Amino acid sequence: MSTLDSQSSGPLWQATTDLSAIELRCLALAAEGRTPEQIVLETDLPLPRVAEALTAATEKLDARNITCAISRAALLKLI
């Protein structure tokens, strides 16, 4: 059993189901290398909402930073 499989029934798996569509979209754009300012232009969301979405996604994925959140989301095939 891989580490990811062993986490599928734990808190990480549970947290990922709580990611909103906006959090996932912002996370996917960040994974493509977009800055928060560029995400604003692509989504028409205000900068505080983009920052809030990225912070919330990072917390829900139990990540230390946005890079770790992107990595976890990719491993979980969310983005």
C-alpha cells in the first residue's frame, strides 16, 4: 500500500472533498505558474478572494505552503 493509499481514509482525503470550485480553479492556475495577480485577470475574482481561496486550499490540504498544496492536489488528481 502506498503512502497516498494509506491516507485515503484519513483527514487529508476528507479535507480534499471540501475544496470549493474556486479553490480548485485558483490552485490549478497556480500550478501552471500563474501569480495571484494573473489569476485575478483570468478569473475576474478580486485579489483578496484569490488570496483567500489559495490560503483555504493550502489549509484544507494540510500543506505548509502553496507549493506543497499544489503537489498534494496533483497527487490526489484534483488538478
